[in-house]
Amino acid sequence: MNVVEATVLGIVQGLTEFLPISSSGHMLFVPKFLGWEDPGSAFSAVIQIGTMAAVIIYFWRDLGRILLTWTRSLWRSELRRHQDARMGWYIGLGTIPIGVCGLAFKDFIEEPARNLWINATSLIVMGLLLMVAEWWGSRKREVGDLNLRDGLIIGTFQALALIPGSSRSGSTMTGALFLGYTREAAARYSFLLSVPAVVLSGLFELRKAFSGDLQLVPTAVATAASFVVGYACIAWLLKFLARHSMMVFVYYRVALGGVILGLLAAGAISAT
């Protein structure tokens, strides 16, 4: 992989990590479409650290407040009912489903699941599920209304992101919309919930960068690009969802999934 390819893939990662259109799906399809080699699951996981740096910096006040209040609540019982302390538990417990499933299906995720037939089908199916959630949800609840049950349900939806093409943000936002949260609240909690899972995944795969499985310079360039683009994307999406529906992402997912299926059926690209 050269620096130009790494920059393009970093931009793709930054654009698609927070939009509900699947970063893993695009990271698999774009190289295929451009005739490049598959960068691999380790490369994709490591450059996610760039997008996670973006979400940490963007929400640093919220994350710092949540972490501080949650930590203090461990020995100060009067803080345990505070929203920030409870949010710390919701984020932590909500990360368990994707952590358990990620470890259980690690071998499948890293190799067999990186298949464009699975990718395209997931883009369409999860896109349609997002459409149903958009129509079904009452969109009356805010982040402050979150409770343990909701945190676990949304965390379970996040585990669906392990299927290439599903989208982490898309899965969690879908779960939150079904539970009646506003689009902006769904996006905000999706970003906060993603931090532990993606950081741990990236750090786990980072070991490959020092074992010769990853090229350090292209990976660093892609990570930097994903950070810059990801930060801008967060700000844009929160403003967009305050006034618009998720349907534009549904249309995009279904259209892209259909294009990929068509190319696969025509033999224009290979599935693996």
C-alpha cells in the first residue's frame, strides 16, 4: 500500500465511521472497486483509532465528566443516581455484548466474513431495518432518559456491527430509534458508546503493526486522515440529524448494496 492509497482509505474511514453507512463495508468495497489489495481487518481496526481520537476530542467534556462522576460514585453513594454516573455504567455494560461476540467470532470476522456478498446483503438488510426504526420510533426521548435496559438493548444492537456492512453507528442508532429516542440523541449516545469498543479493538490489532503485518507509514497516514475527516463528520452529522431524517442513508445503503450485488453477479469484482 502506498501513501496515496492510505490517504484515500483514511478519508473513507473518517467519512463512514460515524455515518450509518458502514465503515467496514466501504473499507472492503472501495479497494476492490479501485483495483487495490484488501488492506485487511487489522489495518481497518487500527485506523479506527483516528476516528476514535476524533470522537474523544469532540466529546471530551462529556466523557471526562462521565468518567470522573462514575469513578467517584464507586465510594460516594450519593452520586450513584447522578446521570453521569449511570451513563458510565450504561456505556461499560453496553460494551459487553460486542466484546463477547467479537472474541467468540474473532476468526470468522477477520477472514470468512470479509466477503462482499455478506457485505452487500448486510448493507441492504440493516438499511431497511433503519428505515423501519425511523418510521416506528416516537423520537421523543433524550439522552437523559437513558436507563439500564435501554443501554443493554442498544449495546446488543451494537454487536450487529461485527457483521461487515452493518455499521456500528447505524446499528446503535437503529436500536435507539426503536426505543423512542430522537435522532440527535441516538447519534450522540452512539458516539459515546463506540469509544470503548473501537479503542479496545484498535489496540488489540495494533500489535500487528509491530509484528510486520502492517506498514507503519501508510497506516499512520490513514489514521491521521481518518481523524481529521471523522471530527468534521461528527459535527456535521449532529447538525444534520437535528433537522433531517435518516432516510438519505437508507437510500444510499440500499443503492450501494444493489450495485455491489450487481457487480458481483456480473463477475466484475470478486467477493473475497
